[in-house]
Amino acid sequence: MEQAITPTPWLTRHRKALLWSGAALAVVGGAAFALAFLDWNMLRGPIGSFASARTGREVVIGGDLDVKLFSRTPSASVQGLQIGNPTWAGKGRMAEIPRLDVAIEAWPLLRGKVVMRRLALERPAFNLLRDGEGRANWSLSRKTSASQPLRLPPIRDFTIRGGHLKFADAKRRLTLDATLDAAEQAGAADRGFSLVGKGAINAAPFLLEVRGGPLLNIRPERPYPFDADIRAGSTRVLAKGAIRKPFDLGELEARVTASGEDLADLYHLTGVPFPNSPPYRLSAQLTRQQKLWRATGIGGRVGDSDMAGELSVDAGGSRPFLRGDLRSRSLDFDDLAAVFGGAPSRRPGETVSAGQKATGLQLAAQRRLLPDAKLDLRRIRAIDADVKYSAAGIRDAMLPLRSGSVRVRLDKGLLTADPLRFDLPQGAITGQVQLNGRKATPVTSLDLRLSKARLEQLVPIRAGGATPLTGGLVGRVKLTGSGASVREAAAHADGQALVVVPGGEIRAAFAELLGVNVVKGLGLLLAKDQSKTDLRCAVAHFQAKGGVLTANRIIFDTTPVLGVGQGTIDLRTEQLDFRISGRPKHPQLIRVMAPVTVRGPIVQPRVGVETSNVVAQGGIAAALGALVSPLAAVLPFVDLGGADDAACGALIVQAGRQGAPVKGPARR
């Protein structure tokens, strides 16, 4: 008689678990069996619908779909893959890929890491768009920002054959039509990755050539080398570097050299609103760490000035932020003219572009100084910034500037240059400039102070080897004007300006001529007399309204002569009109009652003598000479004097109340 088999206590306790495990294995095994022999073409529709829902655009698999799951490298082959545009981009497709093959390594996948063993695309066609609002049709995730750098998982072998890329960026006014290949061909001269194309950027020709190393046996820990040559109009950018982690474009480094006619042209390539400049050539070490770009070791020349320093752009916040620390050993001052839309001087050997040369010729022909190039408000509204700049030496300036520095900050369209400083042989020019680009019409304000300066250093006129004027010099200019160009802002300027010479000396011959004491003044000049007389004070105060600076009071007080004048500086027409008359403080036998005039364009004023009174006096003298005696003819030229000293103390006190940092005369 057979003995019945009695379940062991262990089987009794784990009977349910074993039954469930067996059932699960049966389901998995059945599913695996089904998947192994499944016709994946039956799932093309559901897979396309799922992808469409996740990406917000139509995704269609129009050809065969073949999937092999049970392998150390699971793989899939997709034919006729079509990816449409998002709704905002209109009809059309972002990508069409006749054949795509992909294989994934299984073991890294079990650890949650995706490593592609192979990715191959046959004749892919990409049509990439970015609109004026910055939306990009290649951003497949609803949550991912278009500014996110492209980041693919590691790919061991990457092949692209016969690829075609079209790219249009409305914001940067850039179009590109390029070929795209990444193939390793034995014995071929052109091996590895290549992206070569042409198009237009800001209506200028655009050429792009990017080449990389072989894309076979790529290791995730080994940087992937590349070279790039970009030409946009007169701008050329050369780069030689590496992607630190292959297929993660958020981690790269390169040695970059950029050259061109104007730094501002880099805006459409970089999105950074660099200022206008003369022709330049700069090199730097460029690194990218996701949304942070750094340019270190900057070196080269801008115009005839050297440039060095560091820049960085952080695109990780709500607005891009530019930081910088730049410096020059020697600044050619007229290179700054290009910053405001003007042109450097026309001296032989000056570095200028063809466009700047034309601007300079036009300004010279019109005898104008102020440029009328318009400010593009979109650029300064697109980024915030904090940049420092210093020049250890300055040359070729109208004033004897020795060095300078400025800190420029940009906040939502409000640009501030503060503090701004230029050092003189003695004294300095300090202050701030602000440009409010938040309004439809920008408004520019400036407040500049001249302190502790010397007249003979700022106005280095020499006559017979000696300086005719010496003394301290202080002043202040405070103006505000609206306009999209320097010329427009100046033409609408309101405010005031004040210049004071608290005390000094003037060559006696010039003081007498201011009188105008013809006999004594010319005699001293002809005798090369270098004797000096006191310059008690000189004050010129201007009120600005609607672009016209009016001086109702100009005082020039010397020991022998009191000069009084008035005049205007019309920034609308860039014309001067001054009239200064001198009155002697002691009797003179022969004196011409002829005011001195300064008139004409600001860039080339004419100094003259108003002759109407002289002619009238001469006419009377001639009549008297004919009727009375030769002595009578001298009477019109006799001046009994009697002019009082100007109230210099009161004038200087008043000048101080106007805001100028007036002090006693600086001593040499």
C-alpha cells in the first residue's frame, strides 16, 4: 500500500507565494513569447499617438517598425518617421527620417542609465525654427525650455548619412541650409562628423563649417574634439575645442578667435549686445557649463586699442546676465567714437571699417561732430549686465587724459555708467551717465564734474614758447535729453553747464588785446614780452533749453581789462556764436571798440573781430580830421577807462551754489 505524500511545513507556509510567483512567471513568459513573435507594425499607431500626446505635435511611423528586445543590446528599426511642428509653428514637419536604427546596452539600463550602442540615421531632413518670442520647434518636451542645451545619452557609434538641415531664427535674423553627415568611411579623406552650410544672417552672407572626430567607439569619459569656422558678413569666428562629455552640448570648451569690422555684429550670433566698435580681433578660452558661458584670457585689439579681461553670460535666470572685467593698457580715445555711432579720426593709419570711414567723411562734409546712428532698444532690453572697464593709459584725446575707468550696469533696459572717471595731469573728470531705454523714446542724462584741473594743461596754447594762460579750472555739466541717437538727445537737451577759473595769470599782451588796446597789446607781442598779469577770475554759465546752451553772462576779469560776453552753443545745428567785449580799467590813448567773436561750426569755429563799430569810429574820425585837425581824429579811440573789478568772490560763491565743486586755484 502506497504511503500518501504529506506537504512539508515550508511548502504549507509558502504555498500562496509560490502560486503567485508561478503565475507571474507564466505571464512574463507568455508576454515575452508574444513580444518575441509580435508584429510590431500593429503598434505603430498607438506608439505614434502616445508620442504625439507627450510632445504636443503629430508623430507618425509611416514605414516598418521592427523591435528586438531579447538581446544584450535591445534594438529597434523605424522607417518613415515623421515629427510635425507644434501648433504655433504652423503646418509642416520638424523632422523626416526615412530610416532610424537604434540599439541600447542592456546592463547599464538595469542601473537606470541609458547608453546607446548604435544610432544611425539615413537621409534625415530637419527643419528647425525659432520665432521672435524665442519658441523653438525642436523643444519636444512641454516643460523643457528652448534655451536648454542639447543633451543626448552616450552613443558608442553614431552615423548620419545624407542628412539635410534647414534652420531659421527670426529673433537673430538667421537662416541656414546645410548638409549633415557623420560617417566613418575607410580610406575616405572626409571622416567623422561634418555640418557644412550657408545662408544669411541680418541680410549678410552666412557660412558654417563644423567638423568633428570619428563617431565610432565613442567613450563617455573621453572629450570629443571639434573645429568650427563661422562667417557672417565681415565677421569670422574660428574655434578649436572639445565637448567634455560627448553628446552633451552643455559641457564644452574651445579656443576661440573672433574678428570683424564691428563687435556689434556679434549680436545675431551670440545674443549679447556688444557695443559698436572699430575693426577688432580677439581671442579667448571659451567654456560652457550648461547655461553658463565664460570667456577667459581675452586678448587682442579693438581698433588701435589693446583689450584683455574676462566675460561671462549666465542664461539660467529669467533674463540673461552679462558680467565682465575688461582692461586696456593703452586706449586710443577716438576708438570710443564708434561706440556712439561715430567714426575714429581720419588720421593716416587709423583703424576704421569702410562703413565708419563713410560716416566720418559724411560728418566732415557737413562739419558735424554728433553722430545720428539710432540705438536698437531691443538689444539693451534683452539682457542685464554689470561690466567694469579700465584704461591704464589714454592717447589721442582732445584733452590730456591720462587714464580712465567706468562701471556699466544694465537692468531691464536702464543703462548706467557710474562711476565714470578720467584722470588728468592734475585733477579729474568724474560723474555718471544714464540711458533709460525702458521708454519708447530713450532718455539720456549726464552729470560730469571737472575738479582740481589746470587751465594751462587743458588748453595748451603756446605763443612764443610760453603758455599765455595759467590757473585752476573747475566746472560741471548736467544735461538731460530724449532721442534714439546722440544727435537727437543733444538736440533736446535741457540743463546747465558752468566753467570757473577761480584765479590765475594771463600774458599781459593778450589781456591788453582783449581791451582791445592795439598799441600796447601788439607792441608787447612784437617785443615778445612774456610778462604776465593777474587773471582775477573767469566764469561762464550756460542754461540749456531744447538743445540750445545760452550764456547770458561770461566774465573774464584781468588786472588791466574786464571782459564781458554772451553767446550760444546750438546743439541742434552744432554752431557757436559768442561775442566778448573788453573794457579797460585805466585810460588808454588808442583803443579799438571791437568785440571779439567766436562763430561757426563747433568742429571748426572762427575767431574774429566785429568791425562795425571800428568802421563807424573811423568814419567819424575821418570827418573830424578833415574839418578840425589831425588830433581830433584820435579822439574816437581814446577810452577813459573806469571799469570796475568783477565781483569774483560773489560769482564763485554763486557758481558753488550751482553745484560745481569750486575751490581756490590749484598750484602747480
